[in-house]
Amino acid sequence: MFLKKKKKKNKLLLTKKIIRKISLHEVTVTNTTNALYQERLIKLFQLLFNYQIEITAMLLSFKYPFFYPRNKDLYPKHALSNIMNKLKGKFSDILKKEF
């Protein structure tokens, strides 16, 4: 009895095949709903990326509470809730317009 050696699969070749299949699939999307959902997902990710910069800017502009103890908005808890509320408002407005 002869034992057959298992062939090692070339990983690079496999990934190329997978990429080719994906690209062919994207080109031949016949279902319009799939295409629409893809476009919406892309838009959503672009929006998230754009607002990621704005979120970091908001967090960086956030002041420390012990400088102005009288102003409640400058305490960390209140400041974070304010930022979250602003972002919720912006996102809901944008999502209503875009989708």
C-alpha cells in the first residue's frame, strides 16, 4: 500500500481565487435590494468615519471640572452625556436624510 502525500495548498493562490470570486460577485449583483443595502452600508461607514474625527475633537475640547466647579456641564459625567446627546441628535438627523 502506498500512502498518498497531501498536497499543500498555496494560501496566496487561494486568496487570489477568493478575491476574484468576490469581485465577480460584486459585478454581477442582479438583485437591486442587495446593491442598495451595499450602498447604504458604505454611506453609513463613511459617516461614522467622518464623525469619529468630530467625536475625538469634542472629547479633546472637554475641560476639567476642577477649573470651573460651578458649571455642572464641565463635570465629566455631564460632559459625556452632553456629547452623547449631541451625537445622537446629529446621527438621527443624518440617518433620516440619508436613508
